[in-house]
Amino acid sequence: MIFRWLVLTTCVLAIALSLTAQSAEPDVVTLTPRWSAKDFTGMQTIEDGVIKLTNEVRKRYNLTPVTLYTPLQTAARQHSHEMAEKKYFAHESPVATWRIPSQRTYQAGAWDRKVGENILRITNPAQITANDFANEFLRLWLDSPHHRENLLKPDWNQTGVGVYRQGDTIYATQLFAAPLVVLTQATLTEESGNLLEITLQGKADDDDVNILVDGHLQKHLEPRNDGTYTTLIRVPGNTGIRDLAVALGNQLAWTATVDTDLKTHDILTPKRVYQKGVVGKTKVELAPYTAWRLRATAVAPKDHGPVSLVRNRVVQDELPQDKDGKVTIDMLLLPNPEMYTIGLAVDELLSELLYIDTSKPLAKAFQGRPE
């Protein structure tokens, strides 16, 4: 198999979120949540009671307990605050940047896409204790099929509750998650150097053309109506010998060696032609570039199989894990008209973790989760 297509599984209740980047140093930008625990208050006693009762219910059904995760609590409190202040009651926020639950959890530093959300509003509540309120929330959620499904979902292992009162109305939000991968840090730095721009032209009739560098898919394109195609591949200079290949579907058609340390006219050396005409012309040009170096660390389970780095939903490399399950990402992001989506795949389950827009200034490159 020349390359691997990734089987994607996504979304439970909601999707996608947003985030702020702060500059740690003039030349380093660090991924930082927009919201932190100090930004929103909550009715702590009721919140604790909801988690306690949630686990009592889950225990009755032989389900694993959920534990408090501060970023989920922050996102839950934010949503309860916002519903009260903007006078609405819904899972969807009127603020486009964090319209749906997983966009809000991303803003709070819970980077995984897979989340569930329960909400509740009680108007003119009776003078009852915090424990009575928690019991009432659980009773109403368990009486609702959709909310009950969230409470009793076997996969969940994290939760966060936000309860906020404004006037005679109490708003409650409970979030659930089960992250397969936990992002611990990410930074961007600016980097300059020489870039090899390799142009390939040829004919592939009706077959899809796949361009691979070092065995990893870089481009997928369809020929024009007459079967011809032209494509540009960018390879950073001074990175040693790279393998370049053109495949029709999964079948190799042409291979070459690219030695980025040589002079331009010696850089590209064809190795083998499997199908004539698929690559008819090649051209190599040298150009300066400014790009961004992404460095990040994450923790993945060690008992779920290999961990793969995924860029724009295409597998790039398999990453080694240390004894604690930590993996390190170190990659160059060349200017790209499309936003980079960076994630990790474990057992072909994709966790999208980072969204980077190279058309923005470096300080604003980290983007929130899109829908």
C-alpha cells in the first residue's frame, strides 16, 4: 500500500470551537485557551451535587464514573452565563465563533471534538436546598430521552457543570467528554530558508493522480478533460534526500530522488518509470520561503495501537510514544491558502487538535475549531 487513507469518526452531539493565541515571546506564539476557570463563577455546591448524582445514576447502570475536568466546567459555566445574559435557552449560541458545544469546549482548552451537552432552565424556583436543586436537574434530564442518553453514555469519563442564577431564573449546563488524545502544549515559530518548487506535467487519462513524498500523500488531483495535469510540489531545501513518487490510484507510475543539498539542475533524479507518459516534464526552481514551525506534545493511550500524525486528514507519519504515552509533533507548515488541520489518529480514530491559518499574522495563526 503506497499510502493510507484515514477512516474518520467524528462528533456526538456537537462540533467545533475557537481560541486565542498569546505571544509568549516576540518570535513564539503559544496556543492558549480563550477562557479559564477564573473567568466565570458558578453555584459550586449545586454543581458538585450534579456530578455526585450523575455518578450515582451511572453506577446503577454499571457505567464508569465521570470525573470533573476544569476546561469542561469552564465551558459549561460560560454557556450558562451567556444564556442568562443574552436571554436565550438553546445549545446553539448566537455568537458564531462558539456557536455549538464543541466550539465552546475548545475555547476553554478541551481540545477534543467529541462532546455531549445537557442544558436546563428553571424559572421561579422554590426555596429549596442545593441538594434538592441537583436532584431536580437529574430528574428532569433523566425524564428526557436525549439528555438521558448523554448521562448514560458508556464512553464518557469526564464532565463539567456550570450553574448560574440571574434574577428568578437558574441556568444549568453539563458537558461530557472522553478524549482519546490530550494535547498538552503547542507553539508556532517563524522559520526561513530555501524552498524547492518541483513542477510535474504529464498525462493520466481518467485516473486520479496521487503525489507522494517519502511515502506520504502530499497531493491528490484529477486530470483535465484531455487527461493532462500539472502540479507543483514544495520541498524545503537542505533537508537531505527525499523520495518523490507519482501514483495512479494505488499503483506507482513514476519515482524519483530529490537531493535538496545539490544544485538546482542536479536535484531531481528519476529512478523508475512504471507507466510511460504519466510524468512527461519536470522543472525544479529554488525560491526563498518563510514558514512556521509547529511544535506540540500530546498524550495518547498506549494500548490502542500506533499513533499517526494527520495533516488535513491525510496521514503523514507514525509517531513514537514514550513510556507515559507522550508523542511529539515537529513539522514545518508552508504558506497554504487552506487552513491546516492537525490531528492525531489512534486505531484510525481521528482527534483533530489544531487549526492553523498561515494567511494570518503569526500572532493570530492559531484558530478556533471550525464547524
